[in-house]
Amino acid sequence: MKTITTDFFSTIDMSLARLSWKLLFRKESCKREEKLCIEIFEKSMKGDKINMHFFLNARSALYHTLKAYDIGEWDEVLITAWNCVSVVNLVKQSRATPVYVDISKDTLWMQLESFEKRLSDKTKLIVLQETFWIPGEFDEIIKLCKQRRIKIVMDGAHSFGNALYENIDAYVYSFGRDKVLSSVNGWLLVFSLETPTYIQNLELKEISQKECNKHLYYNIFAYIAYKTYAFLKIGKCIMALARRVHLFPEILSSREKQYNFKDFWYAYPQKLYPLLLLELERSKGIEEHRSKLGSIYMDTLKDSKLFWFPSKTSLWNFFRVPLTFLSNERELRLRENLVAFMKYHQVYVWITWSWAAISPLGSNIEESWITKYSVPLAHDLTENIVFLPNHRNIKEKDVKRVIKLLREFEMHYVQT
């Protein structure tokens, strides 16, 4: 029986594995692929290449954006309560104060009412977020920011290719191995207008060839692990051994979870551009595939008496498919039992936001300065949500299998 995962192996396929193998032995430069990638970005974003800047990782792009806008001590940066520890880390490393804005339960967007309460004279920048590729209605928030001359950065870690919002100062997009498009690592920073002088003068370091090859190893060995995951636990052993010997680059290090990550000074490796180009060339198909599977989940389960989805919008491209429970009877332990039930049938649903509005599990929540009292809606949702599989390695028949299991689970709990 095929093992179905929500996040693990979400960007692994034969094409990336094969290309990564070739790149390990490639001697010539990848300038042609770099040029083609930039041309695609220029066309899709209607921007100028001089305002596009590539970094090794997300933290670097956002960190240097804050530095470019002279954000520092005594300044406040507003961020969505449902967020990654890496965003909080870079705000703290900038010596600014992260201020959390609660989310709307129906849409998972930043909530306008909470935003207005968090605004202060110290607010200098806001990081908006298209959580799970659900485009937000940010008109009022953007309007208030412009009135107060607050800089606006759109965090596109969960999205790519949506129409650009008006009056945004900068956009950041991720190409990490668990994102929409994957070159295993990498971020793009785009300024809507002129690039700040700080960024123009920024000098980034190149990672070593050894570190660069780790990105290629991931696509190769993770593909083998994915194909053998359910066979005599070979895939599990491969991934466990790879982690033990640090064969792959980390998504989040232990230092970052403790808010001590400071490696913001590395450029995007040129050797990864062929991977990014391959992803860009087939991005439309990837987007359509996710949207199709996400719609099947929501349309099939819309009349469920146990499960509930956020409000569906026409532009939702389903980077994730979040599902919550209509019942709030804690003694039923619905999420815990659903996770165990699905795992028994070799389906792994995702619960990274669990009991804390900062992910992933293992992050130092005390150091994040977030409390459940300041963002009650986000906190409540963390105790009541799972994410369903819908990435490129999930087929329509896999979705039907997952839905069948959800129906079985629902039948048991609704009847009892």
C-alpha cells in the first residue's frame, strides 16, 4: 500500500532527482539558466531585474529587508500570529520587537480588528502573509499602513504567481524543499519601486561546493527514500541515516528554534538555478494539480457533520488543505485519534501548528514572546487543525482513499 504524506516528500520527483544527479558532475556555469529564471520573473511580476535579489534562505531576504528600511531597536514589526519561528528569529536578530496579530478563523488571514489594536507609534513595518496560498483581503490594512508610513512586506513563502497587491513595498518568495516550487533552498526578494541603497551595497558570501552539493543530494536520496518508504522500512532508514550524517541542509536548525540563528549573509548558489528553472517551467501544472485535489477535498466533504474547511476563495491555490473539527468536545480527542487512525492506514496528516501559534514543534515558545491570551483565535485553531495531502506526488485516487478514511472516521464519531 502506498504511503501518503502531507508535507514529507512534497516536492520530490524523478525529474528533480535526475537533474540533481547531472548537476553534481556539471563543470560549466549555470549562467544561462540564471538568465532564463530572471526573465520569467520579470515577465510574471512585471518588474525590473535590478529590483530582484536572490538569497540562500528566507531569513536572509527578510532580515536584510528590515535592515534596508532601518528597522531596529525600539521598533515594532507586526506579523501574523500563525507564523514560522524563522520570521520571529530574524525580527529579534534585527533588535526589533515582534508584535503578533490574530487571524480570522474563517479565512486564516490577518484579522483587521486585531491589527488595529496592535498598531502603535512604534510600528515601523508589517509582514503580511498569504497563509497556505489563500490570497487575503488586505485593502484596509494596507490603507492604514500607508497613512502611517508603515513599510509593508508580503511574505509569499506559501504562494507563487498570484496577482501582485498595490502599495506593497517588497515581496519575498521561497523555493525551499517544502514549498510550492523547490530548488531545495532559496529565496527571492523583489522591491516594488527602487531598491534601497543598503541592498544595492550588500555583499553576500557564496556557500562552499560541499554545502551546495547537499541540496542536490537531498533530491537524489529523498527520491530513493520516497520510493522505498513502505518497503521493509528502507526509505525510513535512508532518511534517518542522512540526517545523522548531515547529508542534507537543514530546513530549521536548533539554533533557529532558540532564536540564535544569525547566518543571513549567503547568496543563492548559481548551481541551483537549473532546478529552479525546471520548477518555473512546470509551475502552472503544479498549481493546477494542487487546486484540483484541494477542490475535491472541499467539494466532497462540504456536507460533513464533523469536518470543516476555511472559506473557499476563487484564488485559493491550495498550498495546504487545512481541516478542522466542528465538534469542540475535548474528551473525544478528535485530532489525536484522527492522526493515529490515518497513520494506521499509512496516511500521514500534518499537524505542525500544534498547541502553539509558532511552528514547528520544538521551538522555544517563551522566547517568541507570544501568548494564547494575545492571539486567542490563532491559539484555539492550533489545537484543532490538521492538513491533508495534496502535493505533486498525490494522485486523485490517493485523495479518494483519504476521503474514504475520513468518512469512516466521521461515521464512528458522529454516530457515537
